Amino acid sequence: MPALWIAHVTVTDEEAYKKYAAGAGVAIAEHGGAFIARGGRYVQLEGKDRPRNVVAKFPDVEMAEKCYHSETYQAALAYARGASERELLIVETSE
């Protein structure tokens, strides 16, 4: 079953976060993922508001998790640490 990687982010250092986003995009593509929402318009209904919301679709949960733990993504993630406050989760779709 396909899976969604969902991130809710508040960026605190734009320059460092741009480096993260570039590397993360490479890692996601390398693992069969594709962005379906990336920082667009949103409506916060409940919970903590984060101004940047990103959704990527992967072939399955295992590939999404493999992407997260990959060397490419972890190298990119080093730029996000200290440059953002974020939540990230993977959820299997019902397709």
C-alpha cells in the first residue's frame, strides 16, 4: 500500500533549511517518493500551527522509512536540526 510522509514545520533559519530541502528532495526521489504538497495554502483546524506543511507519497511504508534512515536524508537532516521545529510521520494510505 502507498504511504504518505507528512511533515509540519516552522522554519527558524531559512538558509540552512534551504540546504535541507535540496538534499531531502534528492533522498525522497531516490526512494521512489514524490511531493504531492509542499508549502502550499492550508487551513489549520486543530493542534499546533506550523506554517510549512509537506506531503510526499512513497510506494509503501517501508520505502518511506528507508528513505528517512538513508545516508542521503540523514546528511540533509543535519541542516534542518537547529533550523526548524518539526513533526514528521509516515502513514499508510487506504488505496
